[in-house]
Amino acid sequence: MPIVAQSTETTDWVSRFADEVIEASERRAPGKPVVVASGLSPSGPIHLGNLREVMTPHLVADEVRRRGHEVRHLISWDDYDRYRKVPAGIDGVDASWAEHIGKPLTSVPAPIGSSFPNWAEHFKAAMVGALAELGVEFDGISQTAQYTSGVYREQILHAMRHRADIDAVLAQYRTKQQPPVKKQQQKAVDEAELEAAEGSGAADEDDGTGSAGYFPYKPYCGGCGKDLTIVDSYDDDTTELTYTCSECGHTETVRLNEFNRGKLVWKVDWPMRWAYEGVIFEPSGVDHSSPGSSFQVGGQIVGIFGGEQPIGPMYAFVGISGMAKMSSSKGGVPTPSDALRIMEPQLLRWLYARRRPNQSFKIAFDQEIQRLYDEWDKLDGKVADGTALPADVAAHARAVGTAGGELPRTPRPLPYRTLASVADVTAGHSDQALRILSDLDPEHPLTSLAEARPRYDKAEAWINTHVPADQRTIVREEPDADLLASLDEASLRSLRLLADGLEDHWSLDGLTHLVYGVPKVQAGFSADAGPKELPAEIKTAQRTFFALLYRLLVTRDTGPRLPTLLLAVGQERVRALLGQEQ
């Protein structure tokens, strides 16, 4: 059953863009589906910055659908772009791939061991799978298929006939000095850790200027297959085009009214597609939004093709918590698939939905993911009891589902940090994990790990792939006899108090009360005493007590939350390691 975003009036950026898009669509193309678009270049791993290119129009399209309008979300796979460089850090790829630079991405071999026919299909596949898991509905368009089948032939011929008009637009920007970057803008760039703007077309492609004049079309060479070609002449009447390849020297004369091995240069290709597809909304990254860049220039060129520029917000960078700034060409960039291995789709959708496109944000692959999950669960509770703010309610609704219905969710969404701790301690033993998780709430025990999935699996994947080995939790096999022998009477008494209370407090809440209560009782206060009733020294005593427990249980001063750790170790083993066997 479709779900409707609540309270999205003036509080929600998605709703405001949906208002604009519906109005523009009714004016430009009444009675036709609303068209929003994204562009992705499968030149390497399609990373989490590129995902903003998709999620921004997806969220707007979904809101338009919720209001009863027919929508098409186009994803143009820019797989006919040139292969520009060999990305670093790609398994099955070595320096020999440099020989393919200049060829279309669909003419470059896939990495060794890939089951896909070419480079573009290899990198598209992971993104397609991730978008399905995220609930993103789209129509994919291969630009290789469009160009090589002649779909754009009339648009190409039109561009060549109007090349002087296009050249005049581009000439306005060729000699202009770029304005100085403001300190605040530069700070935003410096702080961003993953560029969101790399995925939409070849932003740094040349604009078609050559010694023989301006030509907005570039053939791929019939000899070497590369785009290192120079147009020598073109005849508007016959459509005969002669080119020479600067790579292999091949020269050829072709008729553009029947030739399909080439494409419009990027700054012409993009606005041509706006007009051809009737795009109403398409965001762009910062590299396409500065003066003289693709989006601004395209806004003038699109009229040559009889179209209008889409509503196009600039989107900001997406950062990765704990990682240095990266790009697709440098390798090692986390992708949507990587993120979905450690977090549920709802959380990832929420991160994109709650921030306006021009606001940067970070996605956590380090310990910060636990705090993000805490924040998400807190919001979930507020939405359920009606205390969430309208903008938060809207972002939550957009995260948990689409106009088509809710995304699958974990039946029993236990705290992510608890699940991670259990996965850490149990090291893949699902029966032990179920035992511990069942003890968290004895009145409502978990009967199967399926109730905690997929969140449990995501937390386990995070522990196994993003927590360094030296930070993993390994419970001692035998008591630390030397440490136990060195303890004073006060320390030994604290261990006895804990051991004596285990049976009566064997639940997550009970053990939390117990471990915090032992230092209070030792100091002469009630275990139930609140912070206002206690001297500041109690906090110091609690930290000392916790450190002692960690050293006796896991040979470190820190570790998973103690109540979870105690449940994981089990009563008998806890007593043995604390030297308190009954």
C-alpha cells in the first residue's frame, strides 16, 4: 500500500522542489509524465558521492508520485564517454589498461575475472543492485546504445548546422577568468572527503574547438577506436565529415546522416538530451555549476535544440567518516554496495533525505555508525509516539519507503551497537549470538536471529570488515591470576558485589543497573541513587571499576559496553574470570 509523507508543507526541501517540478511540467509538457534525470559515468566504482546524483531526483520524483502524477526517473549511463584514465586500486586491472584510454567505456575490457562483457557493464552492475535495494525506481538509458543505433542522428546534424551558434555561446566563457573562491567555499571543499560530482558526464572534456574551426561532434576512430580525432572539414549539404586520428594517423571521410560511431562533445551532449527527453529536474555537482561550466553553458545551448534548462540544484560533497578525501580515479572509494553491507537501506536513504542538496554530510564507516544508528532509532521512536518535528517526520517517511510501499525492515530492530558487540564477541557463532540476544529482554526473548535480521547481519559485517583486528574483543580463556592476586580488599569486594548480583540482574537493563550500582554501594549510597545525590568522585570510581572488569575479561582497559559483554561471556564464565566461582 502506498505511503504518504506526513507534514511536508514548507518544512521539507523535497516537497518544495516537487511543487516547482509539477508546476514546470504542467507548463512545459501538460498531460505528459514528469521527467527527472540523473547521469552516471561507469568509468570506475560508482561511489557514495555519485549516489547523490541519483537520490536527489529520486526523492523528488517519489514525492511527485505520492501526489498522483506519473513520473519517469531517467538514469543516463554515460557509457559512451571516453576512458580517461586507469583507476587505482581495482582488482584485476593493471597498467596495460592504459592502452584503452580514449575508447568508449563499453569498448574497454572488464577487469580480469569479471563476468561482464566490458568495463562499463562491470561497474554499472553493482550500482543497479544497490539501487534496487534502496527502492529506487528508474529507466536506464545506455548512451552507447543511443548513439550507435542512430537515435540522436537528427540532433547531431542539427548541432553541426548550428555550430556557429554553439561556438558563440562557448566563446563567452573561453577567455573569462574564474572568480576567486571564497574562503568559506574553499573550506567546504577542503573538509569534504569524497567528491560527489564525478559521476555526471565528462566534465573536463574539450568543447570541440580545433584548428579547422569549431565542431561539436567527435568521431571515434575507425582505426584504433579512440576519440583522439580532429575534424578537418564538414559539409552541411552532403553531411560529409573528414577526420584524422592523432593517435594512429587514420583518416576517413564519412556521412553523418548514416554514421553512428561518435558523439557530441559533453557541453553540447548534455543540453541536447535535456531537450530530447524533456527533462524537468536534474541536479548537478559543483564541477558542473561554476561559471562557464556544463550546467550554466547548457542553459544557453539547450534553446538551440528547442528545449528549456531543467530545474537543477547544485549538490554538495558527501564525506566518509574517518577517511581521507578520495575520488574514483584514486581507488578505494566506498560505493553504495559497500554502505549497504553495513547499514540498512532506510538509514542510507535517511542520510540523503534529511539534508538539502547544497548541504554536505558524512557517511560513517567507523565507530560513528553506532551513533548514527542511535540517532535513527531515537527518531523512529519519536515518529511512532508523535513527538517528532514535521521536517523529521518527512525525512523519516522518505527513508522507510516510497510511493509504492515500505521497504523491508528488521522485525526487532535492536540497538546496532549492541548487535555489533554481540557479533564481535561471538565471532560468527550464531547459536551463541541468539543466546545473548535472547537474554537482553528476558520478558520478550528473541526466538530466532531472523527477528534481528538484516540489521544483525549489517552489524556483523561492520565488525568483520571495518574494525581493526587489534580492536576486536577476545575474551580471556583463563583468569588473570597475577592481577587478581594484586588487588586490594576494596577491589575484591567490588568483584564480589558484581558476582553476587549477576543472577538477579541477568538482562541488559539489569546488568546496566548492576555495573553502575556497585561503586555507589561501595561508597555507601543506594544503587538507585541518581547523579544529583552523588559526589563527583563516584564517576571516577565507576571508570576505575569498569577498567578493572575489562582487564579481567578481555585484557584491555576498554571494550564493548559492559552489560552486553557480560551477557556474551555468560554467568559462569564471568564468575570464573573474576575469581568468584561459587
